[in-house]
Amino acid sequence: MAMLVYHGFAIQDPTSRVYRAGSALIDFGFVATAKPNVREMLTGAMQRVAQSSGETVHLGLLDGVGVRFVDVVESAQALRVSGRVGRVVPLHATSMGKAMLATMSDDQVRAVIGDATLPNVMPRTITDPDALLREVRRTRIRGYAVNREESEAGVTSVGVAVVDRDQGLLGAMSVATPTSRSSAAMTKKHGDLLVGEVQKVSEQIGSHFT
């Protein structure tokens, strides 16, 4: 398994220690056989969030120290955030990544991000590990993570992790909005919307593993 992880064919969940398909398999179009298809399970939730928010909704999976964007429901508005499916962005620079880090203990977060300065994706990216850990702690308290132009200029997003009690971290969902029409009130609205939807589907997700 260590060799599969090294070559990108497998990823070990830092919390549950369960292995799943890595980016190498995903790039070839395969779906992890160890778990049901998370994308299929969350399609309905993504569509509901997209309809309620009017914005673009993404689904991301943990991919090493990054987030792999695997599915999207794009906004119908003329000014919108376009889909990012296929991209891998560092965990610390995305709302989905910070949301997934928030499901881990402080020690686990440290093990993932390390102690060195993190890559500077954009001028507003959090690159200091201590500052990132503080942001992760704030994310735990409010229930959702926020990304304000930390991975892309002109884009603000809110992310929530999707976790199964037995299987651990499954991925994360986000709502992405053009910063030009984003506001603190909208950010909270989107965060609460995601949290509520994830809670609604948690029992349904669990039923797939029984």
C-alpha cells in the first residue's frame, strides 16, 4: 500500500486510516471500489444547494495535500464561477481544503501541512502554518470554511466537509461566488445552507455503508 500511495494510486484518510483511490486512478477515469461513489451520492445535495444559492457548487476529494475538484453544478447567472473539475489545489488555499482539515485534530493538521512556509497560490493565501491552524480552529467553531481570493482572484467560496461516522472523511462541498457580489451576509447564508444540506444527507450517506 505504501508503494501505491507513493505512485498516487491510493490515499490513506488521516483520520480513519482507510485507503481509497488516488489521483492516478481518478485520472484514468476509475472510481474507488472500496467505497460507493461519493459523487453519485451527493449529486442531489449539490443540485439543491446550487438552486437555493444561485451560485456554482463544487465537490472535492482529499488528494494528498490538495483538493481534487471532481464534480460541479454551475450557476446559470451570466457572471459566475466556472467549473474547476479536474484541478488539484492545495488544501490551505481552498475552502473545501480548510473544511477537510477542520475534521482533523491539531496534531493531524500539523502532520499534513508541516512546519515550513506553505506555497503562495495568491497574494491572500495563508502561508504561515500557525495562521492556518488558527483559521482551521475558527472553521471548526462556525462549521464552515471561507476562502476569499486565496486560490483565485475574484472568487470567494464557502466549504463544508462531508464526513461519515464510520468511514471518516468523504470529501467536501463548496459554494463559489464572484467576489464582486459576495458579502459577509451571503457568506454566512451559503455556509448555513451547506451545513444544513450535509446534515440532511448524513443518514443517507451512512446507509450506503451498512
